[in-house]
Amino acid sequence: MDEDLQLLIKEPLVSIIIPLYNAEKFIADTIQSALSQTWKNIEIIVVDDDSTDGSLAIAKKFEAKGVQVLHQKNSGASAARNKGLSISKGKYIQFLDADDFITENKIEEQLIVLKDLPNHLGLCATVYFFDGEDPFQQKPIHEWYGIDTDDTADFIIKLYGGPIVGQTFGGMIQPNAWLTPRTIIDRAGGWDESLSLDDDGEFFCRIMLAADGIRYTTAPVNYYRKFRKGSNLSAKKDRKAAESMVKVIDLKHRYLLEAIPQERPLIDQIMARHYLSAAANLYPSHKDIVNRCLQVAKSLGYTKIDYEGGTPGKLFSKIFGWKLTKDFGYISRWIKGKINTL
């Protein structure tokens, strides 16, 4: 990068924090994408969460290049991120998952647009790809949130509200896409270590509400790896994950009501839809949690569940209801599994 430009921006230090757990196939590429940043005033902190494969040994090979590698007793990704934050010195924080990577210009381009906006967030596009695919075959799509805004509450309403607010809204913003000033994290607080699912959603809800605005940059790209067999945490449906999913909805609902109480009718409607979505997602497991979600959604005045599946499933659900449709799907997969084992 141009040395005069770095001097103009006073070369703020950026801390890249990588929580690591059993990612031996990917961690070298992830760390290399951090080392390859065109913005050179960086520190890279890898926090191993007690991996049982060769992840830690691979990460340690990068210590000779200045990468800090820490180890902790297995406590979860949020605890690992907090540990990294506790020793980091950067004015800006880049979170980076251990199986993902970012383009070499990611931090530089975001810093350029944030240089006069110390309490704004940087955001870029994300390419979602399945493990084993060539991620570079896909071009980044700049979705509705590819805008600049100084109204973060309105931004969150559009992000969480989806079709309730408008057909173009909704979607997901993956954590690596953000670049966050430390001042905002100090204001909002660290990661909630009690959460195991959608902990990033809860964290960045607080972060967005604590920020003065968001600035979007079109040049850099975040590459997010997905797994067909559901090996990533977000695909898990164990009891702890189910409780975490619903707790995050509770917290997001509370945060929004505290930030913009005048929008309560709309917020209630939006979050009721999230409770219904959680109920449909978790059913038929954890029926007590499912029933609580249904009750809360009903108390908020919203009872319609849109079946999330293929066209046959949607048609079936219109006739027989979403619960029977999901029951039929589980039974069909069970029979197919038994046939395949014969």
C-alpha cells in the first residue's frame, strides 16, 4: 500500500483474532490470509480451544512469522475470542473463523473508509461456499446491506425483519465481514460465553446498536466455508444449542426494545417470527422449548409458520400443517436410512 496513505491514517494497529478448534485442514490457509493482508500493521492472535486434532501444532508453525498462539481448556469459541481480545492491542478488531479466509485487501480497504469515522463499523460482501468447492468460481453478491448508514437500529430492523419489512431485506451477515473499532467493543461488551449457537448474532446486535454507523466497502471479500454434513456448530441441535438459540432471540428482542421502544409493535412482530422459526427448526426435538417459542410468538400476536423446505413440503404443509409435514420428513428419512443399510 502507498506509504503516504498509511502515514495519513496513522497506521492504526489491527488485531486479527482467530478462535481455533479442530480445523487442521484449514487453519494454515486462514492464518496465511491474515499474514497476506496489504495492511501491514497487524497482530495475529490464534486461540486454540483444546483441539483434539493437529490444529494447534499447525498454528504453532506460524509463531516464527510473529503469530501469537495461545491455548485454553475447552470453553467454546466465544471464550476463545474473549481471550484473544484480552491480550490484543489493536485499535480495530478483525474476527476470523479458523476455516474461513479473507481477501488480502480486506482490512486496508475498510480502514480507508473508516479513517475519519472512529465509531463506525466496516462491512464487506461474503461469498458462501461448500467445503470442496472452488470459492473463486463465485462472484460476490452485494446485497441490500451494501449501503452506508448512520441509523444502525433501522439497519437491524431490516436485517431481522426480512419480508415483514420488505421483500429485499433479511439475510445473514457473517462475522468475518465486519471490521470493528475497539471503542465500540468497549462500549458494547465482549462475547457472551454462555451461548453456543448464534453467539455471533447476539454479539453483533449489541455491536451495531453501540455503533454510530456502518460503512460498506465493495472491493474486499470474506469467504465463508459451509459443510454439507452439518459439522459446523450452527447445524447442531443438541439441548445446549437449542437453549442458546432461543436465549439469543430473547436478548435481541430486549436490546431492540431498549434502543427503539417507539417501534415496539414492529419489533414484536419481527421477533415473534423468529420464535416461530426456532420452533419449526427445533421440532420434534426439545418440545418444551418448542412450546415456549410458540407461546411467546402467540403472546406477541403472530401465529403463522412458513414451512422452510422444498415446494412439495410447502404444499403438504398447507394441507396438513407444518408439524405433520416435519414428522413425515423425519419418518421418510428414517425409512430411507434403514433401506440403505440392508
